Amino acid sequence: MKTNLFVQDDNGLVQEAIGRFVVERVAFVPLESYESAVYAWELEGRKFILKLTRKSRRTREQLMGEIDFVQFVASHGVSVARPIVARSGQYVENIGGSMDGMVDGEGSGGSAGYWAYAFEWAEGERVGPGHYGSKLYKVWGIAMGRLHSLAELYAPKQPEWIRPRWEESELLPTLDVCALSSFPELRSAAETWMSKVRRIPEHKGEFGLIHNDMHPRNFHWTEEGIVMFDFDGLTHHHYASDIAVALYYGLAEHSRASENSWSPEQFLHYFLEGYSVCRTVSAELQRHIPDWMMFRHIQLYMLYFRSWGERPAGITERWTLSRYRKDIIGGTLFGKKPEDLA
């Protein structure tokens, strides 16, 4: 359901962006993406990733916060796709607009053009059905636990590089879109869930910087463990939300299969076993995992609503929105009660 931001006519813009990082003219391939446009290119046997994100969506400082954190965890032994420096010596390049110009007609009122930044290609292979099992779940949990532990030691090199809190990056946009819904029951149910998560206390050791999208499409598998990438969602948030996202996407993936032996209880058992290698797993943290799973469910509905409209023409899109509405109104996740999944 993800698409690239750009179309074929923008090849020149993408080539310009890649040219900020390499002298040679190279071929590039668009990759699956949504919030940003992502492209891969290869040079002298090495692969790289280019990301283009609208200035109306991110500031240069926020992107530098992402890059700074990735460098920090990499320096502490975490396997991640490392950022690369542009030919100018900068990590983030201005493409297709002035540094401070405003967009004419942009609803967000952000700056014109895009920011371009790049990373090394993540080593390893994409995670598929054959990888699912206790070994992956435990390694996945260990990686997240290490990330959360390092987040507590991290401070951005520049104070303006601080990443946003979850309320401004997730709650407020979701509330804004929710208010546009023409389904009163949906609006009421979503607002009830969002009010619930807003009241979750921020206990020490259970709140900090999180990846916020650490599912199998954002890491690769190697014999040594997993290599993480795409820290675009890096946010000050509840650690339980990061765990919930991992469980949520496992549930979403397996809910589409007519026959499978995947068990959310089994997943969480091995995942938390791995996570506990690095951090204490409190009862309070576990208690809120279902709440954050439901919140991600609402977020995805609002994202699709924003992309397709509330009554899209396509059958698949209409079915998807209808399924999510039914879940949100009924307080279920893919037909199951959240509290029965964690």
C-alpha cells in the first residue's frame, strides 16, 4: 500500500540529488516508500540509499537529529545503515527550493523543495516468512532493548537537533485527520482511544527516543543479527509503543494468511526474552502494549484516509478502510481484542 512520492518526470530532480553525493552519473531504482521518496544506486560494487523528504514535513535540524542518533548508536556497536556525507561536506542537501522559501498553496505552509540525505545500503537479506521464529524474535528484542538503553545515554550534538515528542508528531496529526471523518461512531471511538494513551504516565526508564517503526521492512537479517535502517520516525515516546509496533506488524502480516501457526503470545514471549537481556521488562510496560497497538491501528486508518479519501473508488481501498473502521469502532485489531494479544 506504499507508493513513491515522485513520478517518472522527476528523474532529473532525483539525479540532481544523487549528484550531490557522487560525481559519476548513476542509474537509480525507486524503492517502496511512503512519507519520503527512497532510491537505491550502485557505484563500484557498493550500494547506497537516497532519501528525499519534503521540507514541509521535516526541518534540516530534525534530519540532523536522525543522522546524529544513527551515528551515535553505530559508534556503540549497533548494526545500522550509516549516513554518508555529500560532496559539499554536509549530510543534508537542499534540492529544488530556497532554504527558507514558503510553498505556494501547500496546506502545511512548509518550505518549498526537498531535503536529500543518503545512507549506505544495509547489509543482509530482507526478512521473509522463512525467518520467522523464536531466533528472529529474540534477536529483534535484543536489538530494540539495546537501542532503548543507548537512547538514555544519548544527547544531540546540537540542541536544535532534538527530535519531536510523540504528541506533536503522532497524536496531533491523527486528531486533525480524525476530526474530518464523517463517521461519528468512528470519530468517537478513535478519540476515546487517543485520550487513553495520552494519559499513560511517562515513567523513568520507560520513555525516551524510540525507532518507532522497527518492523521487518526496516531491518535486514544477517548471521550476526539484524541491521536496522529508516530512523525517520525517531521520536520521544513510550518504549512500550516501540514494542507494540513490532507485535502489531507481525499480527497484520499474519492476519492475511488463511493458515498459519503464528502466535502473538509466542512472538511476545521470545521478543521480551531478548529485550530483557538489555532492560527490565516491567508489568506497567507490558500492560500498555495493547493500547499502543490500537493507536497504531488508528494511525494507519487515518494515513489511508488522508491518502485515498474516506470513500475511495478502488475496491481494495474501500475494503481496507471498511475493515479498519469496523475494528476501531468495535475496539478490535484485525478482529481480535487487543488485550488478548499481549
